[in-house]
Amino acid sequence: MTVKERAFLEAERALGASGPRILLFHVLPNIIGPIVVLASMNIPVVITLEAGLSFLGVGIRPPLASWGGLLHDGYTYLDQSPWLAIFSGLALVFATLGFTLLGEALRDVIDPKLRQSR
């Protein structure tokens, strides 16, 4: 919404550029960075929510693989083999940590405010 009100878009409209051209060549390049960063920062949240719901039994149903299903299977056999719960938990932690670090790195690369402070 803030990109829509910028002066360079008003100048393009005054020069007679069409709506699709303005969207494709001016608006999209200015919003693609924040959208990618936002999506990569939300992936760990979605993974964690899915794991929690599947662990409780209200997420993905058992024939399909899921993070929460793996944790629930490890919890079920915790007395016999604790490694199932440990390794599935570590895999979940590494996946969410990896996507979080990816989002932070993308934010550092794409965000122009951080680029000016360097």
C-alpha cells in the first residue's frame, strides 16, 4: 500500500504508462523482497504449528508423514527407544532453525535500510 502512493508511480501514470506495465516493472520489484523475507520467516512458524497439531492428533492423519507424527511415534515408544523422539525432535529443531536463519540472511541482504547502515 505504501508503494502505491510513491512519487515515481505518479510520474509513470503522468507519462501514460499502463496499469500492467506499472505493476510489472515498478511495483513488483519493490515488493518482491519483503514478500520473500516474510514468507521465509513464517515457514518455521507453520512447521511448528503443524508439528504441534499433528502431535496432538488433529493435524495430518497417520498414513502421511509429518513432524508431529514422528514426534508422537517417538513419544509412544519412549520407554523402549528414546532415540526416535530425540532424533525427530532434533530434525524439527534444525529445520526450523535453518529456515529462521535463511529468513534473517535474506532480510539482511534485501532490506535497503540495513544496507544503508553498513
